[in-house]
Amino acid sequence: MNRCTERLYNGLIKENPTFVLMLGMCPTLAVTTSAINGVGMGLSTTVVLVLSNMLISMLRKIIPDSVRMPAFIVVVASFVTIVQFLLEGFVPSLYDALGLYIPLIVVNCIILGRAESYASKNPVLPSIFDGIGMGLGFTVGLTCIGVVREIIGAGQAFGYQLLPLADEAAGKAGYVPVTIFILAPGAFLVLAGLVALQNRIKRKAAQKGKKVTETAGCDEGGCASCGGCSGKVFPTGNEE
């Protein structure tokens, strides 16, 4: 596995920002009332991640250490503003749905974490692939949560009605939406369920003797602020 492929795998699977690192929880829980919102927020964040990683990597030997965080924020804010204007101009419905959470991408800990831990210390091409991997991992996480919430909460997926709804007035039987899943508590329930499912799959794989890579983390701020952990391999299910 070459370096660029490893960065893609890292973001999608090994250190998925939503299901493994638990980063960016504010937009994850707030905008995933529908699958299309999850895709929109995920792809917007991916664009900002890739462009900011690329520019910060290019300038990594020029930006002084004493002002690196303000410089990173300026770079990220510039790209977020561009993305915000593009969404407002070409996809106004998505722009209205995401609302305040678009400018809040500036302080998304995924973006600043990758800028600090990876892009500022590595060449341009791996940094670009790191941004793509983390961005796609974030997009997949948001989309999965959005799909589950939308199906259970409205019987829909990407705006298409999958389950015919019941109509008591007309005496028509059908699906009765569980509206709590499109409300704030539903986001926590779905996230917890998907993380539990992922952990169960990993545990079953480990019990069968397969190598399961777990994020090692650290005691000084976690993976986003460190980036020095390459993961810990547990060949069996006896990791405790």
C-alpha cells in the first residue's frame, strides 16, 4: 500500500472522523436530518479539507511556528467563504438547509486537526490524499446517519418516498414515521447504533483471528491534535 492509498484508507476506515475519532460532532448531529444534507455538508467539508491541506503543505516551510494556527485559520476561512458563496449561488436550497453550519466549517476540528498534525509536516500530494480520505470518511459517516434518520423518521431516502405512509383519514394502512429520529435525540440514537454496529463487526473479525486495526490515541489531546499514532494492531480478540 503506497503512501497516498494509505491516507485514503486511513480516512475512510482506520481513523474515520465520524465513527472512530468522533470528530465534528456538531454538524454530524445537527444537519443529518436527511441524507442529502449529510452529502452536502460532507462534500463541502471535503473541498475545504483538500484545498486547505494543499495550501498549508505548500506553505509549511514559510509559515512561522509562532503564528501557524492563526495562519491555518485564515487559509481555512478563505476556502470556506469561497464554498459558501458557491453554494449560495448554485445550490441555494442546500445552502438554506445547512445554514449556519457552513461558516462553522472554519472551526471544524477535523480540518484544523489535519492541518496541524499532517499537512504542516508532509509533502503536498500525500496531504491532498489525506484531505480526500478524511473528507470522504466524514461524508460517508454523515450520509449513513442521514439515510437511517430519514428512512425511520419519514420513510424516505434522498427525498424519495420508500415506504408508503399511513393515512388514517382515508383508512389507508402504511408506515407510521418515528418522528423522534428526525429530531435531535434521534441523531444521538442513530450515531450510537452505527458505532455499536461497527464495533461489533470489528470484534467478530478479531475473534475469527483477523487483524483489526484500532486507533491508539494518546493522552495529550487525541489523534486530531497529535497525529503521531499509526494505529495498534490486535491479531486476536484478546486485546484487553
